[in-house]
Amino acid sequence: MTSSGVTEAGSSAGASTAGEAGGLHLATARGRWVLTATVLGSAMAQLDATVVGIAQPAIGKEFHAQIAGLQWVSAGYLLTVAGLILLSGALCDRFGRRKIFVIGVAWFAVASLICAIAPNIGLLIAARGLQGVGGALLTPGSLAILEASFAPGERGRAIGAWSGLGGVATALGPFVGGFLISAVSWRLIFLINLPIAAAVIFISARHVPESRDPNASGYIDIAGSALTVTALVGISYGLIQGSSGDWTSAPVLGALLIGCVAMVAFIIVELRVRAPIVPLDIFKSRQFSATNGVTLLIYGMLGGMFFLLPIELQQVSHYSPTAAGASLLPITFILFALSSRSGALSARIGPRLQMSVGPLVVAAGLALFARINAGGNYLLEVLPAVVVFGLGLAITVAPLTATAMSSAPAERSGLASAVNNTVARTGSLLAVALLPAVAGITGDSYLHPPVFETGFQHAAFIAAIICAAGGLLAAATIRNGPRQGAPLRATEGGGFRTAVDAPPLRSGADAATD
């Protein structure tokens, strides 16, 4: 077994042993408590990722922040999650899934408290980075606990319930968060994590069984993880600070250089260590590499646009935070209704058609967002874009995730899922760092509606072109195999639940029990 991860956070050996020992069933009280703990924990992290976008105008106004400050509020979280999620999976296997999950929840809660009381944008950004560490720790653990705790025949139902319930929570997140922001303060969206975290820790201590992979290697690739974070920090800092028009300054050039050197060093380390966190030979599969290329482009543009869209709706179209959050709900409903059907179709006909056409539909939806203006008419401007965009995601997400899994050997399905998840988050991070500047959104332009509106329109068209390029890349590189697609359980709930964040994580045991 590799040390990577989420990676194999639930390798069939470890999960089966724990499952047989615990043999939990959803019909039992303990089974329901375990499900409750994992749903609440993972939903807490998912909610935070979506709700903060709605809060950005309020945060910017209170702290008199430039657009770069708001970029860091999002990027600070994304870079630590993306950089550490593979390491976290390895820690779960090695030291215990419940232990790492609970540490992650507690860490997330403490960081949330710091976010809530932050007196300035600098401390808020630092606390968001700490939140990302907690999110990285708890995310793989929540799914791994289910796989390790439930009897083999129950895992599918447990994971389906976990995805579905988490999806409902995530769907309501922007609306509830918008209400809290409007009624009280943006700080409440962080404080609300504290009672949720306390409940998760209490339930976990009383009801969640501990499990670990008995075959997990004692070696953990700390160097690879450190270089990943260093590369992401350096490149993100350089892009965000350079976007202010200071590309030739020593800090910007130095950060970009450090990031690039760290990236090269990461590749060298991963080729030489005995248990790399990302065995690079997995990219020898053309299908796997192409799928991750498509993921990088599409999820990158989703991250960039969902950073800018709440600002457009609130600052330009004068939506309240509650209305801005509610306006995006149709996307989730469409994904909820169509993701499993999309996965079933992909399993029958292969993923190439959907992965080629879906991004083009997403691109059309992104282009329609450019029609949003100061009038902000929901039925004529926002809803058509939201519906087309949601349909494009429903066509794309399930086959994309399934192809990322099926293009790697079965014993590496956990690693494939973890890599795809990391690529998605990295794409979002880079887009949040770069898209605003490329579109002409710099400084305090988000406080000037006509200026921001023009920049947002440019960003929508840029994102549409890049998503369309993702569809063309899929058409040129993706091939239909004899049997395509991961089992539908991976797309039921999982697809819609993470569509604007990252693909659903999945591990070896999940594949083994299907």
C-alpha cells in the first residue's frame, strides 16, 4: 500500500477488517450516530467553502479591503486544503481515522473562532489558512470512517446517505449563510461552526469506532507534502500580488521562483522516495492525465467564477446576501435530480460524449452570466444562466469523476480519487488568484459597480472560453473503454454535493465493495 492517502483511506483490507469487527448497520442506533458525526463534520467544511463567497462583500466593506485581500480569504483556505489532503489520508490510515477526524474537527472549530473575532483582514486570512488545515484533516477521515465502520453490505447505503444528507446541507448553506449575514453579521457564519464541531466531537467520542489500516506503511512522505504547500503558496502569492500591477517587484518574482523551484523539487522527491504521496507513474495513463487536465480547466473556472459571482450579484445587481445565496439554489437542485442519471448514461455509452459536450454547455452558462447587470432581473438574467450552467455540470461531473477513477488500476482507485480532488482544488486556487486580474478586476474596483460589472463580464467570457477548451481537450483525448464509469454510488449525491468545490473523494474500499 502507498502512503498516499485518502489515497487509500479505506483500502479494502483495512476497511474490511474494521467492517467485519464492528459490522455496523444503518438500522442500529450506533450506525446512525456514526453517520450523523461524519455528515455533520464534512458538511461543516463544505458549508464554509460556499458560504464565505456570499460573505465577501460584507468582509471587504468592514475591513476596507482590496480585491487581493478577498482573494486571499478564499485562496488561504484552498491552498492548505489542496496541499495537505493527500497527507491527511495517510495520517488517517497510520494513526487512526477517528483520531485524525476529531483533530480536524477541533482544529477547524478553533480556526473558525479566530475567523469570527478577527480584527483585520490579515488575521482573517491567516485563520482561513488554519481552517484549511482542519478541513484537510477531517475531509478524508469522514468517508474513511464509514468505509471502515460499516459492514461490507451496508457501506453503499451509508455512503449514499452521507452524500445525500451532506448535499442537502451544502445546498442550504449559501441561503442560510446569506440570512445570517443579513440579519446579524458575516462573523456568525464562522461562529455557527462551534456548536456543530462540539456535537461532532461528542458523538465521535461516544459512538464512532477507531480504525486504522494494519498494512499502512510507517513511512509518510512529509517532504512531498511540504513541497506541495510551498509550491502552492509561492505561486498563489506571486499571482495575487502581481495582479495588482507589480509583476516585477522582488517579492512577486521571488515568490513565483520559490513556487516553481518547489514544484520541480516535488517531482524529483516523488521519483526518489520509497513511498511517495503521489506515485507519478499513475500519470502514464493518457486517460487519467487527460481527465485531470479537463478537471483543472473546468473546476478552475468554477472556482474563479464562484468567487466573483456573489460580488456581482450584491455589488452590481444589489441583491441582499440572502437573495444572492438563494439565487444559486437551482444549480444544486438540477445536479441532485440529474447526476445519477448522467452517471448511468456514462456507464452505458462511455464518458467521451458527455465530457466533450458538458463543458460546452457549462461554457454557455458562464457566457450567459455576462448578461447580469445593474438591473439584476432574476428571471431574465440570472435564472437562464443558472439553469444552463447547472445542466452543463450535471452532464459533466459524474462521468468526469468516474473516468478519473476507472482510468487507474482498481487497487489505486483511492489514489486516483485523491489526485483528482487535489487537482480540482488547485485549479480553483489558481483561478481565484489569476482570473480577476486577467479580467481587469484589481484594487478596490469591486466597490465601484460599473467598473466591476465590466470586469465580471470579461471574466465570464474568459471562463467560458477555457471551459470550452476543456470540452475540446476531452473530445481529443478521452476514449470509451469496454466498461466505463465508476459505480453510481459515487455520483449519487457526491456529484451534486461537490460540484462547485471538488469531485467526491473515494477510496479503495468503496471500489472493492461495489
